[in-house]
Amino acid sequence: MILLASPGQGAQTPGFLQPWLEIPGVADRLAWWSAVTGLDLVRYGTTADAEEIRDTAVAQPLLVAAALAAFETLYPAGGPGKPDVVAGHSVGELSAAAIAGVLTPEAALVLVRERGRAMAEAAAVTDTGMTAVLGGEADEVLESIDKHGLTPANVNGAGQVVAAGTVEALAAFAEDPPAKARLRSLSVAGAFHTEHMAPAVDRLRALAPGAPVADPRTTLLQNRDGAAVASGREFLGRLVEQVSAPVRWDACMDTMRELGVTAIIELPPAGTLTGLARRALDGVERLALKTPAELDKARELIEAHTS
């Protein structure tokens, strides 16, 4: 059973789209999607520096477009087969929704354009950020996060939790970390998946009823609780509310295990989610599809593992 995973914000690195432009049709798709998003996605994915693509309003559409371009290369229109399961981390849920047929690529990119802008505006209100907590006892980590007035915005499993909140609270947390845990500040522009994102939720709530939605044509997992959601409209509603609610990637991986997933392909910019799977999903084959050089291996995995 094959699962496609789409990464979230923070996975992007300067120039990561460059090798994908060598694939026929990818540059054309990105040019079209640039018109949809109002961003020069080719430039941002090739020559822009790290600070430019750190901007939430840029990073989120860029990530969704990259995942969709790689998916269309891996599963060309009119070709056989489809993934058995799809899941996305945070903004990756929009690319997952498009892959599963809940949204068209254009609808996903309109929503991520507005999501990115709204979250950037919300993040500008208060000086906030996110810090990864690696290791430590799970209960102690959560107690420490709560003690400092922070939110466990991402519970990623494999011994990784992301704390989010004000810069002041994060600084105090860094001075008094949980026992046996390492802290790493993340290159994001705000406290995503916390109450600080409430204005962005309001913006997306206003847009979602008009979005063209279909029910998923493959199993689609959702970040709130790892559930496989069979209704496209319900998935979109959950996705909107998720902007200010914690991401439970640990629950998604639990569901992958329960479903019997045997291989995971992470779409570009890949590496983060396969790294978590390596530590949490024993016996599951993993491939980080970073460049077209891995396409043949990805196709071999699809042939061997698709139900």
C-alpha cells in the first residue's frame, strides 16, 4: 500500500525546484500556476534566497505547486493507477486534497494563496515563532510547553513536538527546556496552528463555501486526528479550522500503520516526513523524492506497493 506525503512550511530550500524544470511541461504548469497565485513561482523556486521564500505568503503557494508538479510527473494524466493513501502536513494538506481529487489544482492554489496571505498578516500582529523540541519524555515536554504559555502546534511523533507562541515565551522556554530535550528554532514567520492564526481562519471560512469540492477518490488523512475523511466538504472544513489548531502528524502515522501502508513517497521539497517515518514506522519503505533523479526509484516503489 503506497502513500504520498506532502510536506509543510519550513521544508523549502533555495533552488529546490531547479532540477524539476528539466521535466517537459513542468515549467509550463508553473507559469500557469504563477498566474493563479500572482507569484513568480519559477523564480521563487530557483533563484530566490532563503529569506524571500521564508515569507509565508510565498512559501505556502510554492510548496503546494512543487508537490503538485511532482505528483503530475509521477502520475501523468491518463496514466494508470493512483496512490492508495494521501496525507499532507499543515499546508501540505492542500496539495494532498488536490491529489485526492477533493480540489482542482487551481482551487487548491487559490486557497493556499489566500491562506498564505492571511497567515502572514496574522503573524505580523504579534511577534511570534516556533521551536522544535527533539527528544525528552513526552509528558514532560508537553507540561513544559504548557508551563511557558506555549502551544504544542505540531505533535509530529518520533520524539518531535513543535512549540509555538510569542517570542518572549519561546525565549523563556529556551532558558528552561525540558529535561533531555534539544531545542531548535524554526525558520517560520509566526506561531502557526495556534490562536494567533484566528484571523486567517475567519478569512478562509468566508471563502470555503464557494470552493468547488468533490469527495476524495483515494484515502485521504487529515491532520486534526489522523482520520481518513470520506467527505470532500468535511475535509475542506477541517482544513480551514486546522490553521489555528495543532497538527497531529503522530496520529496520521498511527493511521498509516493501521491501514497497512508499506511504502511512503514524500513529494518535494522532501526529507522531513520520511525522516519522521524512519523513526516511527518500522518496516515501511521510504523515498524522499527530492529531484527527478529519484523518479525511477519512485516508480519502482509504486509498482511494487500499490494495492
